[in-house]
Amino acid sequence: MGPKPSSAFRGIDPGFSLLFVVMLAIAAGNTALQSVLPALGRSMGVADSVVAAVFSVSALLWVIAAPYWAHRSDRQGRRAMVLLGVGGFSVSLFLCGLFLAMGINGWLAPTTAFAAFVGGRVIYGTFGSAAPPAVQAIVAGRTSRSERTRALTLLASAFGLGTILGPALAPWLVMGSLWPGGPEIGLSGPAFVFSGCGLLLLAAIARYLPREEHGAHGAAASYPSIGGQGTGATVTAATAPHSEKIGYFDPRIRAWMITGLVMGHAQAMTGQAIGFLVIDRLGMTPAEALGPTGIVLMMGAGSALLAQWGLIPMLDLRPRALVMVGLGVAALGAVLTGSATTLYGLATGYALASLGFGFARPGFTAGSSLAVGPEAQGSVAGRVTSINGAAFVLGPSLGVGMYELWRPLPYLFAAAGLVLLLAYCWYRLNPSDRAAGASPER
């Protein structure tokens, strides 16, 4: 990276490209593992709820650790935090792949293998979250104020792109044995491949990333999960002032926070159960279902991006309208997904649900921002980011737990919750209602 902040990220800068790939790899590796884990759990005879709990543990630790690392990087140095985050990512995925491979080959009992797998996920949730805020701080410190938002937005898009790329690549990374008669790699392949990518990134960071960056701060990023595309709140949290501290129950944003929390849990519940639903509804073996699962997930991710990058700018809707349209579309998509019995039906229903969430999540972010003045933008953006991340702590376990009771239940429950939330938003997010946080002009 060049020494001049005003020109550091003009064109294709090698330093920025490296940091872009770091964010992309961290998100892609996590979601790739998420997409194959339902098939892994089924093939090893592990209960579906145990599979979901694995990711709830890592999401919880991420939510707790991410703000800590964001503050710690101010004292320990940005480069050290990037190395720590990527190192934790690589070690975690290697251990996850190792323990899963031992279970696949019968060297460990399935429950023992998954118990050890949880240990690998603990490393990811605890240390993997150190990299994103440090990466943000490096980019912010080497760009001028006029360039900063654009650069950080591009960086955040890498995180969102990773949540799409991971499930798309995962079916191609499933391997057999590396040599005749050797141990089976199988569904643990994505973990090993992304662990190797992490090691290459570590070497590149140690060689090319400057040792110290000062004068700018990064913000905690939401847990990278299937369906968890970013909405810009992390960029605002990193660039806006925090002179006024805002609580979750501040009357100006309380209704928006409730909206984000309920909506996020509905999305996490339906997204985490989709891998199991594809296996069961299509009557396939876990290995056979990897391709169809990838198709469904890519359809969902593409629909969310269509909403955020295409339809929202074109329609120019206000935050309240975005939320209400999104909730209605997501509720319909959830019902269609839960009742589908074909790959076409599953892909269409999940794409429609994701399209709805693609409308509602940016509406939640923008509405929360417009509810307060400029001096509180950073604080509110931090609250939005934490709400988005918190939904993936309990949401997956709740969704899969309901799925074990009755397959359509998480989708019908999510749809009912979204309809009730729609009624709540109709009343509480009225633009003329000051308690809702938005004035008529907004």
C-alpha cells in the first residue's frame, strides 16, 4: 500500500486486494462449512439439533469477542489482529476438518467427533472475529475522508460476497481419498481447503502488510452466516462519530431494534434448516443433496443481492416501506419453502423469502439511522450490527429444533412471526409517530 492516504486505494492496490481477500475468505470458509454440515451430521448419525448448536456456539462467541478485538486493535496493532484472526480461522478449520475426517473414517465415534468439532468452532468464534475490525481500521487509516466510505463499503461487500461464494464452492470441494487406500476426506474437504487458503493468506500478510497503522478505528462485524448479508451498518459504525451513546431501549430506536431482532431470528431459523429440508423433501442421500442445497442457497443469496443492489436503488422506497414490503414477501416465501416438495419449489420459495429479507434488512438499518441525529450515528450502527449478529446465536438452534418436531414448523412459525411483526411495524413505524423514531420528512 502506498504511503499517501489520498492515493492508497485508487485503482487496484495490492494491499487493499489482500485485505479484500482476507474478508472474503473468512466469510466463505464459515458458510461453506455451514452448507455441508447438515449432510455431514446426517451421514454420521448426529442429531440435527446438535449440528445447529455447533454454529450457535461459534456465533455467540463471535458476538462477544468481536467488540473486544475491535478495541484491542487500537493497542495491539492492526497487523497483529489481522494475523490473529486469520490464524484462528486457519487453525479452527483445520481442526474441524481433522475431527470430521476422523469421524467419517470411524476413528472417532460420531458424538466424540462432533464434541471435538465444537472445540474447533470455539477457536473460530473467539479469534476469527479479530480480523474484520482490524482490516477496516487499516483501510480507514490509509484513505482520505472522502475515499473512506467508498473503500470500506467495497471491503464490506467482500464479507457479503463470501457468504455467497462459500456455499457455491462447497460441493466442489468434497473429496475422496488423497491416495489409493488412504483415508476418506469426503465432506470435510471444504474445511481443509479453506484452512489451506488461510495459511497462504497468513504468509502474504506477514510479507506484505505494513507493521503498524494508526489514527483510525474499525468496527465489530456481524457473524458471517448463510443469509446474513451485510447492510452497511458496520461501515457507518467505523466512520461515524460516537459522541452520543444510544441504548437498545432508547425510545427513538426501540421499535427498530425489535423489528431487527424478530426479523433476524426468522431469517436465521429458516436458513439453517434449509439443508435438512432439501435432504428430506427430495429423498436424497446427504452426499447427493449437496448440489441441490448449493443451488437453493445460491438462489437465496442472489435474490437478496438483487434486492439490495438493484431493486432498492431503483424503487427508492423509504425505510418503513422497505421493511413492510420485505416482511410480507419473506412471510410468503417462508410458507412456500416449508410446503415445497420439489427442488424448483424449494429454490423458488427460499429465493422469495431471501428477496423479502433483502428488502427488510436495509430498511431496518436505514430506519434506525434516520431515527437519530448525526452525533449518534456510530452508536446506533453498532447496535444494528450487534442485533444482526445476535440473531444467529439462538436462531439456528430454534429453527432446527422446530424442524425435528415437524418439518414445516420453522417456516410456518417464522411466517407467522413475520406477519405479526408486519402488524407491529404498521403501527409503531408510522412515519408520523415520533416514538417510532422517524419524522414525516424521513
